[in-house]
Amino acid sequence: MMSLRSSPDRINSRGFQLHTNLTTHRRDSTADDNGFGFLERMRAFQADSYDKSRKRNIRYSLATPRSGLSCINYFNQRIFTLGGLLIIAIFSCSSLLGQNRKLVKRIGFHQTNINDGLLRNNKKVLIGNDEMQMNSGGSSGNHTRRFRQVMQNEMTSKKYSIITGRNFDGESSSSISNANNNTSSFSQATEQNRYRIHHALNPFALLPGDLPGYTGWARPEQTLAGYFDIERSSHPGPIARDIPSSSTQQYTKYHSVVKSEDKFSLLITCNNDKILDSNRESLVEPPYLCPEEGGSLFYLRAYGPSVISGNIIDHHNRSYSVEMYPVDPGEYTVELVVTFSSPLNFDDLPINRAKSVAKTQSSLEYENEEEVEPGFEGYMVAGFPLLIWVDPLFPGKSSKQGSVDEKPLCNITQLTDSSPLSSLSKGHWQVIDHVARFSHQPLTPDESGVTLDGYRMGLNSVGVRMQYTFEDCELLRIRDIFDGMTNGTGHIIERCLDNLNYDRSNITNFSRHDFDIEKQNNGTVGLDLAIGRRVDSFNGIHIIFIGDSVMKLEMGFFTKLVTDPRSRSIFQGLKISFLETNGGIHATMANVTSKLNAILENEGNQSKKVILFNTGLHDVDILCSSIRSRSRGSKEEINDTKACVDLYREALEDLTRVIDAYPAQIKIFRSTTAGWQKYGNYGFSWPATSIQPLSRSPHVVHYFNEIAYSTIQKCCSTISIADGYWITLPRPDHTQTSDTNQIGKHLVHPGYEILSVFARRWLMTIICGLCSGVLAE
């Protein structure tokens, strides 16, 4: 036990040491790739609007009280006779015209602001091979042209160097010269100019406060968040004497200036030296001692043109290194949050395992012992948030590849991982839309209302949409997947089957209707496709998903990608099965094994089999949580005398050995997603008297992922690993929501944008592994 400044008994229930004097491939792919189900409904809405437009081409709607041309509708609805009523109506319209209100004329989804001449034109939303043209013709107004010209000027002139201290050639800039005589001097470095430069790089870039932070969970008073000091930075901030005095205040707002793709790091140290008392008259000791061997846990996030996470390295001497790899140039808000100041050792979880061994009624008294575990804190570390500026790697480019159009399609090596940290620098979430920005184009059928789909897409909630971008390659877009259906070459999965020389005309497959009926009968999606009367002769591609409810959501999105929109059934020659691990792999191992054997017995080796699997969240929850002692005690498969990490390692070894020996062409384990994130989430009705325990945190999930990597790489050479953790960790703002925002699923189920990445990555790995020549076409 660590020494104290007072007696050893001054350690409270949270593990704090107390002092005696006082008592933790293209940027245009966004719409179709991130919200497949939502946009399907939008397509249906537009088709309905198109039918109605045959009778009336232009529908007028008011964003404000009636004004201007809206009197046409007013006449249609209110004027029934001529004479006196007509005179009254004309008088009424004349008075309304003087109100100088903005008229919004809608044509489909297109919006035109008549007063300022802004025409938001040529906005396309793509759904598979379907293209929705959201415009009404015409040309862009002067306002749009002026905006674009400003953006061009900002990107090409040396006015940019007022913020970075460098010009686009990478030269130091100690004085600022104006490249454009038609604009005011940028030596003044006003707030407006800095904003323009920031948004010239990405017009949707996030500003401080654009993403949620603390959202109301109950948290303990005890925390070390105020005890940390920033000791040093890998990229020291600008020095005032090196720049013109007129721009000093604006330039030095940035803590650091970083080059794109450089590793940005900070060293922070926990310090419990004496401080001035409240009266600033004498030195006193702070309430808590910093753990001499470290151990504090943090959440790191930076947002601006993109949203990224990073890695925290514990040096076990009260010092921690904070590391991240920003790519997109611009301004970033860096947040470092203390999640648990003095956590337990994960190997000690569950804390009450010995008390449920008897499996008697006495174990019930421990069922609600979550207060014994350290509680999630979520306080910002002292000195944060801080702002950094990221310079472009090359003039006008944001990465080594430059424009995303130059990136090749991802290969199997880029889509899988070799270590728990390898995906940290493989990609990032790029901000591609912000409702509160001038460049935003309306997407919802009625911008003045709200819908559940709009809330889930971010349009009616946080107001931000993003897409995941790999640094060195590009995922297939939904448009690419379906394009062949319009040019005669076929859907990408059809081309893959042809490449494998399967005769799809002789393959009997389930329709979507059969799929749904069997789901109801069996209670588990896809088991009907693995066994039964109609699959004995199947010789196509059989995709077997194994996992919990998160994997089921991935399968649902994946199924949309391989469903023929003409017949609403999965493409002939393809079969999808789902084997559940809800309750943890201990409880479901026997069922998974028997179903895999049944598939093999029915199909033999004539079909190409793909196994995509995960087990993690349910194992963490049931095996590690102090409030699940009764659940553990009721399962004979679980030896509750062991630590949860040891139980997980043993169960995963059993599962992976079975899959390693199974005759499947592709076998991929998806690392567990970052469940139970609190900081940065939103839309909760948090209980005010319950803490958020350590066992339900992404930190324990990451520890389980480290076990999974180690276990699989030691035993199973045929199994690859794909990331699920680092893709989800930066996105606590994007999880599954319902109309009542229940806490449970909201904390562990990812949202549309993440599911789209997972589903398209699964499809690409299958194509790469079975018929890579299709991608070359």
C-alpha cells in the first residue's frame, strides 16, 4: 500500500489517499454511406413529392408569418368570392409585404432564399445506385460566388500565415504581406479572419463547444482532475516576439502548432504540492495524494476539421504521455478528461466474486453493490481544453495521398490489424456537415420539424455528421456497390459470385419475406439459413455472423448492402446466418458450436464460408460487474471464484480454437466496441443517485481487447482481427437512440455512421478474400 502523509487508515472506499486535514474514396460519399435506412425513407418521400408535383410543380411554405409571394397561397385558401373580400385580401397582402420577411420557396428538398439571392444548387443525395437531384435549376447567386471566392483567397494567399506563422511553402513568416489589394489588411488578425481561414480548410469544422461533454451523470466529488500540470509539449507554442505585435493576441491563442500527420504529445504530471489556502495567506496540503505508481485513467478527444482520439501512456511515476495523430489541417479543441483518478486493478474484478459462490439467497444482497466500485468522474484535467493548430502537410493537401480521389481501395491488410493500437493511426472521423454552417444543405423532408431518424443522423440533435476516412486507402461507397446494376455489370456481390464460377440460376435462396418469417419462428436471425429444408444444395457464399446485439446491428446494415432492391431479397447465391452470444460466450458456446456443425453437415465444403465474430460486451458486463453477481451465480458454466479477465481468456480460447479448425475461407474477429462511454454522449435521463461503475467503462473493454489480440495471435493463424474499438472511441456523440433515449442501448450500440463503416468494411474483406479481381475491375 502506498504511504500516506498521515495514518494508513486514511484511504476511503474509492481508493483515494487522504490528508488528515480534509476529508477521479471521396468526400461526396457522405449522404449515402452514413444513413442508409434514413435515406431510403427520404427517397420514398421524394418519390411521393414528385407524384404530387405533377399536379402542382411548386409548393410554397412559410418559414415565418406569411409574406411576399406567400399571398398566392393565402388567396387560394381564403378568397372565395370577388368584390369586397378581394379588396380586403389585397390590403392584407400589401401590409404583409412590408414586413420584410424572408420567403422560403421549396421545390422538393431544394431551398432558395429569394431576398439575398442565395441559391443552394446541385445538391445530390445518393442511395445505392439511385440518385436524388435536389435542385431546381438556375445559377448560383452572388452571395454564393462571393463566399467561394473568399474561401479560394484564403487557401491560396499568404494571409493564411497569420495564424500558423508559416506560409504554404512551409517558410517561417515573421511579417505578413497582403496578396490581395482588394481586401483589408490581415495584419490586424481579427477574429473574423481567423474563423475564415479555419473554415476555408473545412467549412464544417467544429468550434469549441460544438460537441457535448458532461451530460449529467452522477459523479463523486473526489477527483484528481485539478492536480495535473502540463510539463512539456512535443510542439511548443508560438513565441510572441516572433510575430508582429498587432497579431500577437490572435496568434498565441494556440497552445501548439503541429504539422499534419506528426505525432502530437504532451507530458502531464500529477502534483500534490502545498497550495495557498482560500484566504491566500498560508500554504496548506490539498485533500488527496497523487498515486506514486500512477494508475489514473483518462479519455482523450480532439475535434475541429475531424474528430480523433489518442493514446495515454502511464509511466507509473505520476507522469503520463498524451499522444494523438491529427491529419486534417485546421484548429482543434483538445479535451483530456479524468475518468477514474484511482481505479481498481482490472484483474481484481469482479470485486464481490467470492460472495456469490454459494449461489444462495444471500448473494442477492450484493446484487446492487455498484457503489463499491470506483465511480466515473468525467472532469476536465486542469489546463484543458486547449487549442492547437495543424498545418497542412503539403500546400492545399491534408495528407500524403492528397485528395481522397487519389487513394486506392483498401486491401485486406489495411482492413485488419496486427495489434490493439495499430488502428489508432489508420483513420479518423472527418466532419462533413454541420447544420449551423452556411454551407449546410437541408436533408430532412421538413427542416422545420424533427424526426427520430433526423435525431439519429445528427440533423435534429447535435447537428453534426461525419464520415470515417482511412489515411492510406478508401472504403467502397454504397454508390460503388450498386452502380453495376445500372450499367449492366451487376451488383458487386453478383460479380464476385460470377468470378467464383457459381451458377446463380441454380441456387435457391431465401426471400426477404422468408427471412423475416423464420426470424419470428426461431427467435434468432439467420439460423433458418444455416439449417433446414431449402439449403441442402446451397453452393454459394455463406456469411456467418457470431456475436451480440451490436453484431446483429452490423448484420442488419450489411444485409441492406446485399439486398436486391428490385426483389427486396438477398442476392441469389448469398446466404446470411446469425449465431447469438447474448449472455456471454460461457452461456452460448454450446449453441454456437452445434449450429456451426449443423451448417457444415448440410453444406459440406461446396459453399464458401465466411465467419465474422465477436464476443466482449456481454462478457465484460456479466463477468466483471459487481451488480451481476446473481447472474454469475445462476450459471454453472461460470466459476465465480476466478477473475473476470481469466474467465474471458479461457472462454475465448475455446471459441477461437473451434473457429480456427472450421473449414471457412475467411475468419475475422472484430475487436469489442468502446461501450459505456459517458463523456461526450447526450440524450440521457441519468439517475441522480447512481454512479457509473468502473466495470462498465471503455477502459475494461480495451483490456479485454488486449486479451483477445494476445489469445488469437498465439493460437489461431487462420483468424484475422478487425478494429471495433478505435473507430467507436471518438464517437460517444453517435450511438443508437430511441424516442425515449433509454440508457442501456444508448451506451453500447453504435449509430448509423459507425454501422455503415463496419458493414462496408465487412463487404470489402469478403470481396478481397474471395474475389479480389472484382475490385480491380
